[in-house]
Amino acid sequence: MAEAVLMDELVEEILLRLPPDDPASLVRAATVCRRWCRIVSAPGFRRGFAERHRAAPKLGFFANLSDDGDQVARFVPATPFRPRHADRLHRRALDARHGRVLLATTTWPTNLEVWDPVTDELRELPRPAPPYPLFSWNAAVLCAAHGKCDHLDCRRGPFLVVLLDNLGPEDIHVYVYSSEVGTWSGPTYGPPSPRYGGEMVPPALVGNALYFLIVRSTAF
């Protein structure tokens, strides 16, 4: 008697119901056979999975720590998910948004990297645009189609990195890196800052506006 085989549509409906807070379950499903791997890897499946579960699960958070004197950006899990490289040595996590993490190297000269914890893909960006060492600065990463995208399946799509360089009271420069072009823009001059003090804390994205924290310093 021939063995019954589920149609692809039924297999997909079953796999779409796997818990979203455990991406490893999809990886395990993809190793069952080539057919399941093809179903799980299809762009339509990823979109359908995101539409079914809507709210993306919080897989964990990042802690910037000192490990025996070495700086490390450590992924602290909040679910069964574990990235392949949970510790990023000589790195500092600056921002995380839309499935991407923005890292800065803690060794000189400073470089920026965009990391996908789920696929472990790490993309090193060109050197930031300012022709001098960064001193008081911060950066953010976001989907390049923000405002038009529902962010359900844009993790592999184009992204932007916004770099704010706070040189002093009269010198706030903003640079934008586009993954589609692969280069940084020239400087856009922002409003004067009251004093030095760009704080390296995650910026807030409200609507289509990014907000960076700049602390007023006090002279004694």
C-alpha cells in the first residue's frame, strides 16, 4: 500500500502554526526533507507566517558588557531562540529594529555593522562619512521603506543607517547610509546643540521621525 503524502498546501498550513517565538522550530522543519525545506524557504511562506502571527516576538535583548576587560555585545534570550553567535566580541550594540541589529566596533578605528541574529548574516558598512575620528555620536538602523512598509517581512530588504555626529554647539551633522547604494550621504546640518553630549543610547523612532538624546553639559 502506497504511503500517503500530504499535499504541499497542507504541510504549509501546519508549518505556519509553529510558534513564532522559536525560530529554531522552522529550521528543524526545513531539515526533515527537501520538500519541507523548499516550502519553509519560499518568500510566500515567510510572508504568510508574519501575517498569521502579526506581532513579532521579542526574542531577547542586548547587553553591552565588559568581559575580562574586553567589550562584548551579548544577546540575552527571552525565548528558546539562541543565535549562532550570541556574543559579539569587541562590539557595542547601538540599536535594534525591524529584525536588524546595529553594532559598532570598540577597537579603533570605529566601524559599523548590521547583523541579522536569525540568519547570522553580518554586513560591514563602509567607514562613516566624517573624515575625522568620531567623538560624540550615535546611530540608528531602520527599514529603507519605513512609512510604506508594514515590516512583516522586510528583514532581508534594503535598510538605512542614520549617523548623528555631535561635534559641538554649532556642529551637528547627520549622515545616512543606504544599503541599496552602498555609500554614505554627504552631511546634513542639524539645529545647534546646547553643548557637547550626544548620548549613545538607542534612538526612538516615532512615526517617521528619529529622536536622539543630547544631554546639556554644565560648566563649573
